Amino acid sequence: MKLIFLIIFILFVLLSEPGKIICLETRDNVTKIPTNKLELEFRHSVYGGCITLFVQVSNNKLFIEKISSDNEASISYYTDQYFFRDGRFFAEIKEERSEILVNDGWKLKFGNEEIFTKYLTKIFICG
């Protein structure tokens, strides 16, 4: 029984993609966290809708895979190709970034963690 558990564990470790390390830059320091994906949530400064960016992390880039909003004007600010589902507007945007600039009051979600971005200025891949 222990041998079967050990084989399953080894296969899980070998087949799972390791977490990438992203840097969270504040005015005072840089914090490193391992993650393969993250979400950024914020209020649109002009139209007021709640925007969520869904970001995949690769070895050297951040990919904004999709964006969603509870407000059509807010999502149409970013793209005119979106659809409505389950009370929200969604768009597949597939935008590559080397960094994401962040403002105070944004919500950052990664893994089981959720933080508000007071003093956070930038998210980027650690090099």
C-alpha cells in the first residue's frame, strides 16, 4: 500500500507544473510568491463597473487571458468583442505583458490567498 501511495505521489510531482515566481513591488520592497495564475479585481475609474482580470503566469510573461465585468460600459472600454453570461460580461483578450501596473484598492487573488493592494505598484515575473 505504501508503494502505491509513493508511486502516485511521484507521478503527481513529475506531472504537475511547478509554480512560477512573481514579484509584488511596493514602494518599500519586493515580495516573491509562487503561482501559476492570479486574478486582479478593481473598479473602473470612469464607468464604475467591477473589472476582473484573469492572468496566467508563464516563465517570463504575464498573459491576461480574459476580462470580466458586471458593467457593459466598463468592459467595452477594453474591447468590443464580449459576451454576457451568468450576470457578467466576459471577453477573451489574450494580452501579453511583462508587468502589470496596479493602483491602491485593487484586490489580488492567487491560490487561496486574497489581498488588497495598498502600496502595491507593480506585478512582474521575477528574473
